[in-house]
Amino acid sequence: MDVDTPVRPTNAVRSAAPPGGMALLLQVVQELSLARDLPTVQEIVRHAARRLTGCDGATFVLRDESRCFYADEDAIEPLWKGMRFPLEACISGWAMLNRQAAVIPDIYADARIPHEAYRPTFVKSLVMVPIRTRDPIGAIGNYWACERVPTAEEVQLLQALADCTSIAMENVQVYQSLERRVDERTSELQQAYDEIHRLSLTDELTGLNNRRGFQLLAEQALRQATRLGIGSSLMFVDLDGLKRVNDEFGHEAGDALLVEAASVLRHTFRGSDIVARLGGDEFCVLVLDTHAHDRVDQRLQHAIERFNAEGRRPYMLSASTGVVHHAAGERVALDELTAAADALMYEHKRNKASRFGAVA
């Protein structure tokens, strides 16, 4: 507002606070008891402060370390919402530092008032009360556009509102702390559930899907492949010679062979393909978006050859495979594909045994 803009008549004494102040305060106490965040507390208090005393403006001030933060206001004209001032430079700071109300009928006759900050405003008289008299955390201010001496009842009502506000703010802190703890606990429980769920679908040794995980994911993938009209291939894999490795080099070497085989499978196929260890030395792979002429088994054999060429182990990695193709748009059960691929794998293993001797 311009400094020269006329304001409401000065030197006029206004009537006392609106009747029913205590009833209004009780209503406000109920509203504050339901507040769950600081903005809600601020909104309730700034409106209630004006209604309790019939003033022309009210501010809600928070202590921000060594400054006063004018967090909210309800007034006939803008005051200082959003601004910060040193505690020693404003009357709200005085009320907090001295832990008592400041009653000022004429702001320009009081040395505690920073007159230059008030000249652009309508304010002629005010009352400022601390929020919590012991270790104040803020203040509530009432302002009038004419010189006025607030009644003792008005000051008491405003201080009672400030006391209720203090309790409400503490309750908000407790509620939000409990809410954070509940959120943290919920998050921990969700993480635990996710981990249990992951473990229930994952092979502990290799980190691949286990039999249950493969069935769940592969069935979903087959349904999606049918809807999208794409083909897929299911390959059953059985490692050759795991028993011999266990007998000659120990079960730790056998476990290492299984982990290495899983790594070869994982790196041979895409992340969208579904790779699993079904148990023992048996693995299964569902390769998505393939055609009948695609030789996914040859892709795996080439990867095994590259692994063996590194020559870092006293044993060789070898696998017998069986592959069944699922044509685009064809409806088929996963169990049928798995059984057919398993039969082809055993035929492959028997052919190897007849040519090279035992490969189990």
C-alpha cells in the first residue's frame, strides 16, 4: 500500500472482541486436535486469531533459529508473509525472547517497533503473544487499523490460542514422527516380502529362476507370445559329466560347474528370455520371438566352445539339449513343451553316449 494512501479512521476506539470468544476458542481447540500437518495448523490459527479479537489482521510467526519467519497471515491488506527478520529487529522476536505478550496501542509511540517496516501497512495498534512461553517456538500477532487498547480478555484469548497452537504443533511433530516410523516399517516389511518372494522364485546356487519361477514367468510369456502373434523356442538343457566332476574334483568343483553353466546361459540369451535351473544338472530356457529355423541350441553350443577354449578349468563344460518350437499364434501348454523338449534332450544324450561313451 502506498504510504500516502488513506486508511480507516485513526484515533477511533473499536468495540471489544466479538461475543462468545470462549466458545469459539473451544471450537478451534477441536479443529487443532485433528490437524496433522503444520500448514493446516497455520490456516486454522490465522483465521481464528482474527475472529477471537475482531482485529484487521493476524500473522502466524515461526522461530527460525535467530530469525522470525512470517509463515502465514490473514489481513485486510498484505503484511509480511514469507519474510524473515532478526529476532531483535521485530516485535514478534521481542515476544519470543521475553516470553510474554506485547500490547502496543500506538506502534509509533513504542521504541520496540521497527517503524519503517510498518509505515507501508495499515497497522496502528497490535498485540503479539508467544507460542509457548517456555522456550517459544513462534508468535501470533493481531493488528488494528486504528489506535486501540486491546482488552485483557482479548489478550487472554489470544494467549490461550497460542498455548493451544503450541500443543497442536507438538502433536503434529509426534504424528509425523509416528507416520515416518510406520512408513519405514512398511517399507522394511515390503522389502522383506520382496526378498522372500524373490528367493521363492530363485535358485540359490546360480541366481537363475528356479523351477517355480520358470513356470510362472514362462506361462506368462507364452500367453503374451500368443496375443502378440510371435513364436518362441523352449530348450531343455542337461549338463554332461557333472557326476564325474563331483567324483574326481569334489562337490565344490561340481557347484562351480553349475554356476559357470548358469553364467554361460545367462550371457548367451537376452534379458527378455527366461533362463532357469530346474534342479540338479537340468536347465531350461524359453527364448522369445523365434522362428522354426532358429537354432538356439547351436547358439548355446558355440558359447560352450568359447568357454572351454579359455582352458581355465581342469574339466570341460558340455551339455545335451532338446529344443521345441512354439509357432506364432499357436496355443500350447508349457508342460507339453517342456516334456517334448525333455524327450529330445534325452535322445540327444543317448546319441552322444553311443558315440562317445557315458556322458551322464
